[in-house]
Amino acid sequence: MNSTEQTLSIIKPDAVVRNLENQIKEIFKNKGFKIIKEKKIQIEKSEAEKFYKVHETKPFYNDLCEYLSSGPIVVMVLEKENAILANRELMGATNPKEASEGTIRKLYGISIDKNSVHGSDSIENAKIEIEFFFKD
């Protein structure tokens, strides 16, 4: 049975600096996502470290945190049926070179680090990530 889910989406600094926010939001809307909440913020490196805590043992952890806190980001709560999987398919592979045609990372990603978007990878993580940015 299909169910409506929410997922967290982040438009990362490389996409914000290139003014791609509206294009990326349009892609989500055209694919049937509703943007329930959104805000443009800049986070501290310490906040990025908390957000990416699941990756803290990985070699790319520090660079990831530096990057996410390097400029403004747009955080959004997206909603639709099977939102988590649908968003991951729409974003494409982490490495833009491996991403499928028409995916956000294929269209806008610069590199494996600067891949324009983040999306939650599970229902549990979506709850945690949404709570992280939208505590109200």
C-alpha cells in the first residue's frame, strides 16, 4: 500500500550560489512533490557536524561538513507518496557522472561533493533530519 511520506531535501551551497533554487523546486513540483516547509539558512560547521554525524567515521566527513556550512542552503520538507524513494530517484547517484539523465545531480551536480542536493535515505532518517532543521 502506498502512503504519503515526508522527506528532507537540501539544496546545497553549490546550487544556491548558482541561483538554481527555483529550477530545482520546479523539478520537485513537476514530479508531484509538495513543498510543505522551506527556509534559506546558513549553518555553522558545528551544526553540519551534528547533521552528518552518521558519516563521522568516513574519510570525507570533515570536507562534507566544511562544504555544507560554506554558504547558504535551502532546506525543504517534501511530501508525496513514497517520497523518500521518489526523491532519491529524482536526485540521482551521488556522483553526478554516474547519475541518470534527467536527474537533478546529472543536470546540476559539479562533483561527488558538490552534487547540488541532499535527500533523506530512510523514513527514520527523514524524521531525524526534518526535526533537525524544523524544530518548531
